[in-house]
Amino acid sequence: MTTFEQRSTAPSAPASLPGRGRILISVAGVEMWERFSFYGMQAIMLYYLYHSATDGGLGIDRADATALMGAYGSLVYLCTLGGGWVADRLTGAEKTLLGGALILVAGHLILALVPGTPGVTAGLLAAAVGSGALKASAITVLGIAFAGDEGRRDASFQIFYLGINIGALLGPLLTGWLQTSHGFHYGFGAAAVLMLVGLANYLLTRSPGIAAGPSDPLPASSRPRLLAVAAGSVVIAVVAVGTGWLNAGSAANVFLALTLGAAVVLFARMLRDDSLEEVERRKVTAFIPVFLASTAFWSVLNQTYGVFAVYSDIRLNRTMELFGSVHEVPASWTQSLNPAYILILSGPAALLWTRLGDRVGSATKMAVGVIISGCGLLVLLPFVGGGPGSTPFLALAAAVLVITCGELLVGPVGMSTTTALAPASYGTRFSALYFLTMAAGTAAAGVISRLYNPDDAAAERIYFTACGLAVIVIGAVVLALGRRINRLTHADDPTR
């Protein structure tokens, strides 16, 4: 998984701000433990949903379970947008970070202690809200702390990024082992304990004086309307769940429709804005294929938490020699492959981009990354449709490696392309569009996963072929448009 820096409108901190090391330890630490608990919980949640009651699960239909995981991932990204708004308009980034951590701890404790569907519903909702608020605010707090010192700021985000991937790597290993050896709720309990450790570390090292207030406070006159909208949204959600309209099988469809609808509204508003200059309007139009390509990529990457997780459980030969004896490793351990590859390959990839400089445009890199990620789905074609344990572990590892190579192209340049194409008056809202590609792609992964049927060899083969080729075609279209998009990203540079 990759991360990116979120631009903030919060006031800058003075270059002489004391305790920067303390701030880095507190923020990077809580984010590492948050990722540790988040990915640890996510690694075993799908199995908890569809495994039978005799195996400790809920026995939900497998297709509904994979769709629900897509909906949950989409909700996390939508909550990130909401968390950023709350930090900017209501509470300030630091208080939002602390509140998000507290809510996230509550979510993990609910999952660990409350059995059945009520625990899953309340726990996942709290975890999504808490994770979104924490993710949105941690980057802002760190950016403010190191404002005015670009070198240290970049170094601090490297440490922040390292912590994220360490947490994503180790979380599934611990919870997966606990789930197979002691049961699902021990795995959920470990995620709760780890997040409690992160919260305790943050409380001991936090700097409440930084980003203490909102950067763009909401006028008092607008608060009653905000409360009315919030209350109305809660009522609609309760009615939707109570009537069965919003359920495990339909949630991903609903979130996909919401995110795409929001994107259409944002695009339409910008394209119809008479205050935009013609070159800005062309930039907005050029971002549409980039938006679709990014959405397609995230739909592939998030297959690793749905379809690939099912494939690992059913098809993968997970028997290997560890510490001098033969063991069957937990299926959830395959979800540590992506962060492991990221940790190994990020340095060489950064060196490559430095060497290439501007010779390869951002849109071209992104398009190639999308094509590569689609090829990752095709790697498994020689093995699909086999019996239990018929796919070599190295085959799945190779597929995830190819997808990760695509991620190293798409992830780092996605946000830079977004900011390069953003109209001056729509900077923050244009960045929101990039968040929406993540939300839409994750929801799309959930929607598409309902078509995956491992019980039918032909259907399984068609699934991987169709998904892989569809993503490759989208990448090829953006590649064909790449030169035009690259020109527009440098439209304000007279030397280009």
C-alpha cells in the first residue's frame, strides 16, 4: 500500500517550533499502530464473515462477504474526506487525530468483545470513522510541524511512510497466526491491544498546541444546519439498514454510486464555472481519464483483500518449511506480501524516477502502472480452476509483485498529477477527487467480486481474464492520451 501527502489549509508552524522529534514520534507512532491494527483486522475479517459457525465465523454468503469488505474500504476513504473537513472547520487537526484514535480503539474493542452481526456492524462502522479521522489529520499535523524546513519535512514523511508499511506488513502476520491458533476474536483482540498501545504512546508524546484549532472555522450561524444534515443522514442510514435496502450485498453498490455521483457533480461544477480560464477547463477535462485510470487501479489493488484472500483460502498451497519444520501458513499472511514488496522496492523506484526526471510524463507513468496492475490479474490464469492447494505460493506472490510494481508507478504520481491539473480556485476540491478514486475503486472491487465464483473453473477463469483485460484497456486509453495530458500538466510552464 502507498500513502501520499494531503495538502492542508491549516496555518504553518514556525521553523523554530520546539519538540519536532517528539511530534514525529507521536504522529508516526500512532499511524504505524493504526495501520498495524487496521490491516491486521482486515486480513482476517473476510474469513470471519464467510467461514461457517463451526469454524468460528458468521456463515455469510461468500460473495456478500467480499462485497462488504469493498464497501468497508470505500467507507474508510469517504470518512477520510469527512475527517479532513471536521479538522479544517470544527475541531482542528490535532483534536481530530486524537478523537479518531479513540473511536478506532472503540471499534476494535467492539469487534473483539461483541460477537455476531451486531459486533461486526458497530465495530466496522467505528473503525472506519476513527481510521478516516486519524488518517486525514496525522498528515496535516506532521506537515505543519515541519513547515518551513523542506529537507526535514521530506525526511519526516519518509519515516511516517516507513511506519505505515511496517504496520501493514506485521499486522496480518500476528492476527492471522492468532486467528488460526486461537480463534477470530483473539485476532481482533490483538488489533485492539495494538491500537491501545498506539493511543497510549500518542497520549504520552502528543503536542496539543499544534494545529489546536480549525484553519477555516465554520460560522456559528451554519452549525444548526450542519446538525440538521448530520441528524438527517443518521436517520436515512438507520432506515436504509432497518428496511434491508442497505445490506452486506448492496453496500458496495451504494458506496460506488455515491462516490461516482459526487465525482460527476464536482466535474460538472468545474466545467460549468465561467470563472475558469480555457486552459483550466481543458485541464479538468484531461483529468477525467486520469480519474478513471486511478479508479481502475485501486479496484485491482483492493482485490487483494477480497478475491485474492478467497483464492488464498481455497486454491493456494500454503504448506512451507518454517524454522526447520513444515507448516501450513494462514491464508491471511498473503496480505503481507504487498507491504513487504513496497518496503523493498520503494528505494529503487525512487532512484529510477530521479534518473528519469521529466523524460517520462506523470500521466504516462500512471497509464503504464495501470496496465501492469491489470497484467497482475492475468498471472494466475494458468492456475485458476484447480483443486484445493493446487496453486503454488510463488504464483500468488508473483501476481501480487506485478500489481505492486504497478502501484509504485500509480501511487506516487497520482496526487502530483492531480495537483498539476487542478484549477487555482479548486485546489482542495480537486484533491478530493483523488480520494474519490480510492473510494470508488475500493467499492468497485467489492461490486466486481460478487461475480467471482471459485466453484466454477470456467467462471473463475473468465473473471480473472475479463478484469485483467478491462484494466489493461483503460490503461492503454490513458497511455494514448498521455502526451496531451502531460502537455496540460505543464501548461503554466513557459519553458515546456
